[in-house]
Amino acid sequence: MPMPDLDLSFVDQTVADIGRGPETVIPILQAIQDHYRYLPREALERICELTEITPASITGVSTFFTHFRHEPVGQHIIHVCNGTACHVKGAERILDALAHHLRLGPGEDTSADGQFTVQEVACVGCCTLAPLFQIENATFGRLTPQTVPAALDAFRHQQDSSQKRPSRAVITPNGATGEIRVGLGSCCMAQGSGQVHDAIERVLSKSGAPAVVKQVGCVGMCHQTPLVELIQSDGQSSLYCHVKPDDAEGIVLAHFRPRNLARRARYAVSRLLDRLHSNEWNGASIAAASTVHESPICAFLGPQKRLATEYCGQIDPLDLDEYLRHDGFVALKQCLSDSSPEKIVDAIRQSGLRGRGGAGFPTHIKWETVRNARQPTKYLICNGDEGDPGAFMDRMILESYPYRVIEGMAIAALAVGASEGIFYIRAEYPLAVQRIREAIRRCDQRKILENGTSGRDFRFHLSVQEGAGAFICGEETALMHSIEGRRGTARLRPPYPAECGLWQRPTLINNVETFALVPWILRHGADQFAALGTDRSKGTKVFALAGKIARGGLIEVPMGVTLREIVEQIGGGIAGGRRFKAVQVGGPSGGCVPAELADTPIDYEALSQVGAIMGSGGLVVLDDSDCMVDIARYFLRFTQNQSCGKCTFCRIGTKRMLEIMDRICTGRGHQDDIQKLEQLAHQVSAGSLCGLGKTAPNPVLSTIRYFRDEYEEHLNGRCPAGKCKDLIAYRVNTRCIGCTLCSQHCPADAIPMTPYRRHVIDLEKCTRCDTCRQICPMDAIQIGPIG
Amino acid sequence: MVRLTIDNHEIEVAPGATLLDAAEQLGIDIPTLCYLKGYKPSTSCLVCMVKDCQTGRLVPACATPAVDGMTIESESEELALVRRTALELLLSDHAGDCLAPCYFACPAHMDIPRMLHQIGEQSIRDAIATIKKDIALPAVLGRICSKPCEKGCRRGAADGPAAICELKRFVADADLASADPYAPDCQPPTGKRVAIIGAGPTGLAAAYELAQAGHACMLFDDQPKPGGRLRTEFHGQDLPEDVLDAEIHQILRLGIDLRSNCQIGAITLDSSLSALMPLDDMHPKFRLHAKHGSTCNDLSGAFDAVLVAWGATDPKQVERRGFQATQRGLAIDQNTYVTNRPGIFAAGNAVRGSGLVVRSVADGKEAAQSMIDYLAGRPIRNHGRIFSSRMGRLSPEEMADVLSRASSAARSEPDCGAAFQLDAATEQANRCLSCGCIAHNHCKLERYARIYGADPRRFGVQRPAHRVIGRGGSVLFEPGKCIKCELCVQIAEQAGEPLGLTFVGRGFDVRLQVPFDGSLDDALTQVAAACIAACPTAALTFAHQHRNPELVTLKTE
């Protein structure tokens, strides 16, 4: 409904601030939406009056990106993550539970009181916390349908108390002898590390303990968050996992004993030790304090090799001086003082570095092409539009090592002769955007990206462009369209961006991780980098390890390590004692590698041979309770939903494929559907214009290749993993003692209450929400085939 | 200059030329839907895919720059399959009937909407031409036909079908009563001779078609008067003899040589005659052994082709005459009407045993078309099968929309035996919902679907809704026919239309829209005609074109 008295002065101000060119459309729309919380029609018309943006452009762009809303929404938006990890861990049930709790009717997304709007999002990149949702800046992870109401209550409570919360004090203790590091990546924050950080600060200021508290980037061990590491003056380090704010006092005082508070400390320590002896492992108290050399942390770190994530968990992401102390900008300085652009490109060539965004294109070829281009204006783009569900490497690198990426970009700029660089970061990563902006500001302030130190003329200007919710914008031509203020559709290559890119100029586009590796390569030499890895895949690769794994997290391993080593050694095997079934590698463009092929090494060619791709680095581990047909359908639904809609094969072909998958998963499949699916998949792959369409059939093809029997079972009306709702039934077995818990919790009233007698589930009413099975203390609910 | 090879032909093109340009220079026709010279290739339809043999990849010819040393393949089974799939995908998301449902319901595939439109315009002379293009005996059928066309009429699901059959009779009667009944133009004589055995509805219809193509037809019948079963199965009040005689006369006057009272004994291959024929004439020559009255004579004439249209015959007798038989009659190739003896065709009840008269008339026409192909030395096409996207049943909303653009008059028919008056005929004709697409035969999607043998029902999914946007204005838009080629968006943008057009949404749901809820007339103030001409289908049209299908302008190529 248009508001008759909408104040449009903000629009005028925004246009004055941002500009009037056609390319300003997305930043202007983002500002307008931030202000009005949606895009009022009057505001859009006003923008067209004030700028060169046409009605066609603003309409086309604002409806292309899913972040833009044309209707008012509830006061708070609940973003329910539907990433891969969340999907396999039951995101759908969380959605059902939200709908039930907020009393949303079919097709409704906003609660009647206007408080909450529920929105599904592709992936927020907090896969180790799956399933989860975000409200405003708060993340609620590891949800179950039963904990959803509590999470909403917690949010309401947080809202109420947010005004009263004291601002974070900056403490500079005298004579500090130690350091307490608290990981403050998005995942850690979501698990409450912000509160832990505050609690430690309070303890330090109250007790005067001789230590400083320091925020560091992602520690990688997302399965252990919130994580606190204490470094004593002798360098000894202790790591605490699953720390709660209440634990802060005990932890601090156990290691940093203030002389004048000895009694109190002794008391605190004994309290802590008591708790340790009780060995609770449910997060209600401190789970473990261990040195980094102890397992399982040791095992988690074991085969890892940190290049892009060097000094993981040790340095404050935004502390420029600390970065400088850790060899920061040394490579850039070297390049500025005694390396010609040719030599830089040569070093990259010798290192064997290949693009970490997915396809593995040799990095030096892009650099060389842009360097050789004769146009005076060239652009550099850092592709941080990491949209693969199940991947969060780029987010973590941007959040934790902003200066490293900036340095890599600056070296690239020097090598190719560009003076303008753009970070394109997806809007789902607000912390990354914030830290990169701040890091750029600090670099500018200190004139790091200008040539102050040596005789070369170098000036590199950096800016940040936020994405607006379109996976396709990870594709480089679509990304450039979106920077130019157009709909994010892909276009045919050639011409390649390196020849004719942003604004028709030669443009170097590399992925975040690729840039992050550059300083290391130049500092240590190409040979050292090339010594790691396999014949054709050099160096390391960062992976987001998630799914049905005991220890999920952000890992960096040398190329050549096998999937099995990652799953078993680093990941600690399958959680909950289930059977390892497959690893989904490469997200929606990748494939499922079955457990039998887990000895496949991490290598671009080896992975593509088994029907997967390196991709940007999402590894989602699947166990025997995962239905491979459902996984394939999940990815296909994702790509189908994210298709830009330009070319026939992707726009309609993926839709037709999905319809067949839907048929199969709901028991309505035809006997020739597998064959039809394969045929169409090959044609969609051959006929699509860009990488999204070309690779969209991969998850389907790879699961048909390795798990054809599961497809056939579905055609016969059975889902062997018991996942596909339309093919399973919940039943109560003889173990039932009639405790009535299931009946009390069933949201669909499908279980009549029969105290002390075996309960019966009404299959007509049952929504397969799994609540009863989870709540049953007797393991009396079982899933079986229908009929 | 850039040198490359397309289908093994070398070509030199200027730098910057695309593969499509290069192919055009070579005279190689690559199909395109979304491409228009002078505009940026939108590479959306992807039916112009060709293969780069060096990389093995398929690339869109319209936008791929020619590079020195390229080897391109523009036709192959693989490419045909990909193009067909692209077309089938587009058709699976298409709401439209290339041809009206009545077209398929009528065995003779008469262009009923055109006839009705012409009656509505009171152009009776045009209407009889439309009818006689497909039906040789309209006055006859107007009286005795069981009207399958009306059972297929979409309006039948609402308030009764259009009175197609009565209106056809009205036109045919008016024509026969006129001083100068309609006679089609005939091609100059080809020198080819055709024997048609049986002057029933099949034989007459075939003779009518073959004569128009310039072939000399000799029509044999064992009865004293032509007409076959029309004279035995129907009686005076249903089919007055004078009507039958008059209509047959209109056929025979095209120069058909009728031999009545003739029994055909055998059809033999005349090897002596074949030997005398010029070398380039590949057809076998036939000699008919006919018994005329009581005398038996070997018909001296030699024939280049023979049509068996002798009506229902015992299969044993069929075999005795040297033909393969089915349980019903002669065995033929369903697509071509060819019997087991090359050069001899068969149609009508000689094949089917029994059937509607209109089926026989249709058979006669189609068999004749096959014979025309055969006599021209071409491969014989399947003339009965024609490509069409089909909407099928309409939803109540869709029906309400299509009803709103036709006359709201109730169905009425003249009293028993009487005929329509002109005014009543006009009113009834205007009840037609004009179901077929006005771009039929001008639509690129239809053209290539036909060429590549696309099956619109390959994916068996629900079609999109049929909607028409812009009613009341001068420009109409049917979203269900839009293939998202982007041409109209580009044309409007280049012309600097203040409002213009844009795509909204993305992926499968992407659709064309006028910004800010404007009307199409607001959007296209200067370039409506250019957009409509460029539209590869009939998604964008002028409202006035729907009132007169003849006004469909040729599409820009």
C-alpha cells in the first residue's frame, strides 16, 4: 500500500550522496531499502526523476535481486538459512516450526502482529551451526523444531535489554603478561563469543589479572566455538572450547592469578576444577581445557597447512600494526622496490597458482592478459560473492584476514597495471563488508596502498560493492553487469573480462582466496608454494567442512590430501556413529563423491574425473541417513532458483529437470524418468551459456552415476534413507511406554494421547516433522516405508 | 581478414564478424529466434548453437566472434538434438495454438477460422476459396457431414460450438447458385498422367487436387454416374441429386477425363513403355486392363502413377489384385499412402473399409499431395501431420477472456432443411473465438519447431496461463507466447522510450513488463511497430491485426 505522506527527502539525500549515474542503481536501492525497510514505489519514481536511472532499469534491477523487497515487511526478518548443511540437518523442519509457532497460514510469511517475517536465504555461510536462522544481527544455530520458540524468546529478550547493555570498554592493563584470544568470526559470534569476550573483559577489569583480551579472526574450529585461547607469558597456550560467559571468570583466574586477589582466585580455580572433573560435554559448562598439542584439536590441526589462513586465530583482523608485525605488506614492499610486473606475473606462473573460485583457471594467464592489454584504464575485482550453499571460506578470509586480501590485490594491481580495485562481497556477509571497509580506511589513512616507501609510482584505490542476493553474480560476467548497475545476467565469453570486462575495460577478477595466497607466494617464493600439492594442483586449498561430521570447521590443507584424510583425520569421522556415505564437493556445481572413492585426492583434475569439481571449497559430508536423490534435488532446486533466466536451457531446462526430480522424490516418478533426466541433463549442460547452467546438472548426474539404485528405489515408491517425506511413514513400535510426550509435542495433533498405552500416529495428519522421534525417550518412533 | 571453415567450406570474413555472419556469407542457414541484425545478440534462445570442432564445445553462432583457424560444424545430429531440445523447452513454456482446435478436429484440416472470418466480413468468394483449398465437396459435406469440427470447437465448452458445417454449406450453396462458381487456378500441364480408380469422394477429391497441380487425371468408375457411395449411402432429402451433380461438375470441369462403367481388371507395369521413356524419367509406367461395358480393352494410355480409390473391398480380392492387404483393405504406408507397389497409391475406404465421407475427402486430398511429391521426384512428405503448439482445455478465466473478444450471440441454426440467410450467417460466423495464432506461418518458433521436428509435449507439463495484456489499447501482449528474446526491450531502450519495457524477476519466472504499471501503449510510444515486427512469435501484436488476420505483417528477419 502506498503511503500518502511518505517522506522522500531521504531519497534526495541519498542521490546527492551516491550519485546520479546509471551505475548507482544498486547502492541507491540498498540505501533506500535500509531506510524504508522496503522499496516504496514513490521512492523508485523519485530516483528516476533525480538520476539517469531509467524506469526500465530500476524495475529490472530491483526485481532481479532477491534482497530487494517491494512490499513492507514485519518488524524483524527471520532469515532461515537453507544452505546444504542446514538442509541435511533439517532446515525444512525449522521452517515448519517457525510457521507453526508464528501461526503462518499457507503462503504467508509475516506474523499477524507484524513482528516477524520469515524469509528463506540461500546460505549465510555458518554451516557448522546448522540448522540456523538469523534475526537482525543475531544468529541462532543448532536449532531443532523444539528450540525454535526459545530462540525467538531469546531474541525478544535481547531486544528488550539491548538498550541497557553497556558499551564495550577498552581495557589497557598495565604490565600485561598474557593474552586471551577470543575468536570473533561470524560463526563464533553466533555462538555467543561476543558475550564471552565482554565477560572476560569484565573479569580482567574487576580482577586486574595481568592479561589483555584480544579479538581474533576465525579460529577454524567452528565445531568448538565459542573458543578462547590463553597465552601465558611463557608462551604456553591453553584452549577452551564451548565457553559460556559464566565460565569467563574461572578460565581467566585459572591462568592469570592476580596477587591481591589470591583467595578469590583459588576459589575460582577450585570451582573450575570441580566442573572439569564432572566432565560435562553439553555446553552447559566448560567442556575441556587442553593445550593445542592434545587431541582432538591436534588431529583437527594435524594435516592442515595454513597459507591463506596463516596466523589463524592469532591476530586481530583489523589491527594493522599486528598484521605488519606478522610480515604484513612485506611482499607488497618487495614488489614495489625490486620486482618488475613481469617478475611478479612470472612468480605467479611458477607457483602454479590456479583460481580458487572453482574452475581452477591458471591465475597467471589472467594476469598476463590484463597486463598485456593496452588500454590505460584497467580494473581489478575481488570476487567475494561466495554463494555456494555450504561454503564459507571467503567469508572467513575476508573477516579474519582483510589486510592479506588487500595486499594480494595491491600486488596484482601492481602486476597488471590497474589502479582501481573493487571488492564485490555478498550482502549476506555484513561482518566481512564492515571489516573490509574498515581495513581499507585504515590502509588509506596510513597510505599503505600508495607508493611512499620507494621510487615507483603506485596508487591503488579500493572500494566495496555489496551484492544484493543473487548467486549468479558469482559468475564474473554477471558480477560485472551488477557493478555496472544492470540485471545480473551472465553473458557469453569471449570476450573474457581480462580483455573486455568492467566498463569494457580489461579487468582482472580473482577469488578472495586466490588473492589471499599471493602475499605468501611472493614472500616465500613460488617454489615453496609449488612444492605443496600435486602435479597440476599446487599449494593449499581452504575448505568449509560441514555436514554429518564430528568436527566441522574451516580448514586449509595441501592439495593432494585425500577426501578420506579430511573426513576421518581432520573431521573426526561421522558424527553419531553413523556410516560415511559420500562427500558433496563443490556445491551446486559439484557432485557427490561416494565413500568408496574417498581416496580421491584434492586435485582439480582428480575431482572432476569422479564427477565433482573443486568448486569454491564446500565439503558437506553425508551419512547413511541422507537421501542422495533428495540431495540432488536440493542442489537442482537451488540452481533453478538462482538461474538468471537468460538462456533457454538454464531457464526452462533446469525447471523441467526439477519437475522430474520432484516427481521421483514424491513417488510419482515414471519408469523412464532416470533416462529422461540424464538426457535432459546432458543437453542443459551442453546448451547453457554460463557456468551456472553448464554445471547445474552435475549433482544430478553424479548421484545417478553412483547411486542409481536409490533413484530406482524411489521409482518403486521407497526412500531407503527415510528422508523423502512423501515416501515415508512414522510409526510407534512396541518400545512405547505410553509416556504421552510425543502426543504433547506433536504440532499436527496427529498422535492421540493414550497414557500407559502404545501410541498410534495418524498418518493422514502427520507432517513428518520428526518431533516425536526426537522427543521420544524410548526410541519407540521409527521411520518406515509408506503402506 | 579472418579465415575459418564452416561445414568444410572455407570462408574469409572481416575481423569482428560473428559465426552467423560467416555462415550467412556461405549461404548456410543457421536458425535464430532472438537475434536481429543491428541489435546486441542477447544469446537467449540458443537455437543457433554450432559446434567449435577444436574445443568440442557448442557456441551460439549469433554472438561468437569468428577467430582465425576455427573449424565450425553447423549441422549434425548432435546440433539438431540440442536445437530441438531448445525449441521443445520453449514450447513447454508456451501458451498458444498455432492452429485452432477445429483444424485438428476436421479430418480435412480446413482453415475454419479463416472461413468464418471471411463469412463474418461477408466475403463469400474468399470463403469458398478457403473451403475448396481443402474440401472438394463442401455443398455435399455441408449436408451429410457428422461435423467432427464442431465437436472440436473450443466454444463448445461454453455456449455451443460455432455452426461451422451449416456455414460451410451456406457458402458452398451460394457459390453453386452464382453465375460464375469458383474454380481454382490450375498449374500448366506437367505432361504426367494419373489414373484414379473409383470416382467416389476419395477419387473425386484426389482428382480435384491433382488437376490443380497440372497432372492429367483419368478417373475410372464402374458405375454410370460418378459419386460412388455418395449415391448409395445417402438419400434424396439428405443429399439432393442436383447438389451432388452440380458439385461433381465443378470438379470434373477442371479437365478430368471420366471413364464411367469401367471395371478395372488389372494394373500392370508396362516395361515396354518404360524402356521408351527418357532416361531422366524414373517413374514406372502402368497399363490398366479395363473392361468397358461388355468389351474388354487394354487401356492404351500409360500412367505415371495410380490411385486406388475403389471403396470398401474384401481383403482377399485385394490380394488377388496383387496388393498387400490388412483386415480392412489395402495396406499402405500411413504417412505417404504408398502401397506395396511403387507408384500405386491407395486411400479412402479402399484402405479403411469404412469411414466418414469427410475422412475420404481428406484422404483423397492427402494421397494426391503425396502423388504430387512423387511425380515431382521429391521425397514424399507427410501431409496430414503438421506441427502445432496446442493449448488444450482453457481455464474458466481464460475462457471468459477469449469469449469477450467474440460475438456474444447464441448458437442458432436454420430450421430443418432450410439454409442460413446472410445476416444470420454473419452473426454466427462472428461467434468464432479465432483460436489459431495470428502469426501462424510467420512465427519463427513455429517454423523451426516444424523443421526440427520438435514435440511440444515432450515434457508433458502444465502450460503457462493464457493471458492477454493491453486489451482496449492498440498493442497487445501475450506473456504465454514470449520467449524472452529481449528484442523489444532493446528496441525500446535504443529508441529512448521514456517508459519502455523491462524484464522483471529472474530465472524461470522472468517476465516482460512495463515499468511502474504503465500500459503497453505508454511503453511503446514510438517503436510499437518495430517491436511487433521483431517479435519472433506473436507475443506482441497490434490489436487491429486480430480483427483482420490478413494484416499480420511479415516479421523482420
